[in-house]
Amino acid sequence: MSKLAERYGPWAVVTGASAGIGAEFARRIAERGVNVVLIARRRKRLEELASTIEDMYRVEARVAPVDLASRDLIEVLQPVLADIEVGLLVNCAGYGSSGPFLDMDRSVQESMINVNCRASILLTHEIAQGMRERGRGGVIFVSSVNGFCASRGMANYNATKAYDLLFAEGLAEELRPYGVDVQALCPGSTLTEFHRVAGLDARQFGPLTRLIVATPTAVVATSLRALGRRVTVIPGVLNKLVVLTLRLMPRRVSTWLFGLMVDRVAKGN
Ligand SMILES: NC(=O)c1ccc[n+]([C@@H]2O[C@H](COP(=O)([O-])OP(=O)(O)OC[C@H]3O[C@@H](n4cnc5c(N)ncnc54)[C@H](OP(=O)(O)O)[C@@H]3O)[C@@H](O)[C@H]2O)c1
């Protein structure tokens, strides 16, 4: 049995498993002998990943194609989770958008809060009860470097990621005495479908792009290595430097500077 399976238990739940960082989490967790529940909307993607995982890693993979913004989220997921011991929860699903807040679709902004924040706290409330009773477990919240700073052009997204970050840091303190490890994972720009969905173009970093944009493989490896050792995890030296610099500045200045970066990568600018 791998260390991960021994430490956390037989099953993991990964949201946002149909693409990007979530799909990579699912593969790397399954590789360590933990069965996985894959959650996202795109059923076909989830089924393909589940089949690959079962063939490659000889673990069980269940799919739960659901919209994490739905009102009855927990009621829908309860039957999928009822007969399994979930020791690891990765709250990874999320999306962003860019542009002036008042010009963007209101329902997309509302749904962003539901997917990026509400779904994660509801799932954690449902699943981490068992972890606390058993005295072992792990919960990862995928926040972002954006969670450390406000920004024009991404005001709502950055606020959702700040919520994830602060919630995870608070919960980590609460659950530590019960043997449950909580992590706030704060990636910087990562090569996934995120930028296309958010209307951003990371290539606008020019020659620095390759230096700045990470792969999901690197992000997930850092997260799993740090789980149980550190609460706030910022993959990459450059991202750590960015966060440190932002924290040292007056908030008005860091907000203005972050806005410059968003202006640069937002499509249409
Ligand atoms: N990529 C970056 O640069 C970056 C940087 C920092 C933080 N992050 C964070 O990393 C997390 C993962 O993003 P990613 O980069 O891997 O982007 P991605 O490739 O676009 O993946 C996003 C995942 O979230 C799922 N999702 C979105 N809306 C959903 C909904 N309503 N219901 C259920 N699932 C939903 C998507 O699945 P379906 O479309 O199939 O539903 C997909 O699996 C996000 O929380 C994001 O904020 C990303």
C-alpha cells in the first residue's frame, strides 16, 4: 500500500477532474493506489479518464457528472458517496472570467461563486465529518496566486480565490488536532483550459511565458509532496516571489500592479 493510501484511506474525491489540474490530481492519486470519484460536468471526459485510470493503476474509478453550481448538489452526490470511505478530497473545479464586472453576464458571476466557493465548502462539510471521526484525512482547496491580491478585470475571480485561501487556512487550524491535513494550493499561471475559459491569453507574457506558465504535472507533484507538511502551498519560485512582493506592498499599489498584468493577458486588450 502506498503512503498516500495508508495515510488517508481507500477513496479520494476530485472535483474538476475532466480537465487540467483536476485530471492530473486524479491520475496521480490513483497511481498511488487510491480509488477515485471523478466530478465535473463533461461525462464523456470523465468516463474516458476513469477507464484509463482503471486500466493503468488497477484501482476503482467512479464518475459523477454534475454541475457543481446546482442547488441540490449534496443530495445529488450523496448516493455516489454513501458506501465508500473518502479519505482525501480535492476541491479543484473552478473557472474565471475577465473584463469589467458590470459588463459581464450576471449568472456567470453568480455561478463562479457557487462553483469556486460554495461547492467546496458544502462538499467539505459533508465529507470531512467522517475524516474527523476516523482521525485521518486530507482536504485540498485549489486557490490561486490571484487569491493574494485584488484586481480590476478579475475582481470576482480573485475574490473567490481569496475566499478559498482564507477558508482553507482557517479550517486547517480547526482540523489539525483531529489528524486531518488541509491545504490551500495556490498555483500561478498553469497550462490548462483555464485561460481559454477566462478569456485570457498567457502567451502575452512574451518570452517570459515559458518561465511563468507551469504544467499541471509540476503543480500537482508539489501539492501532494507538501500535503500534511505545509498549509499554504505556492508552486514555483517565481510565484513565491510574486506573492511575497505583493504582500510587502501597500494594497492599493499591489492591486494597481496586478491590474496591469490582467490588462496584458486579457484578450481584446
Ligand atoms: N490554470 C491556471 O492558470 C490556474 C491558476 C491558478 C489556479 N487555478 C485553479 O485551478 C483549478 C482548476 O482549473 P484548471 O486550470 O485545471 O482549469 P480547466 O482546465 O479549465 O479545468 C476546470 C475544471 O473545473 C470543472 N468545472 C468548471 N465549472 C464546473 C461546474 N459548473 N461544475 C462542475 N465542474 C466544473 C471543469 O469541468 P467541466 O467543464 O467538465 O464541468 C474542469 O474539469 C480552478 O479552481 C482554477 O481557479 C488555475
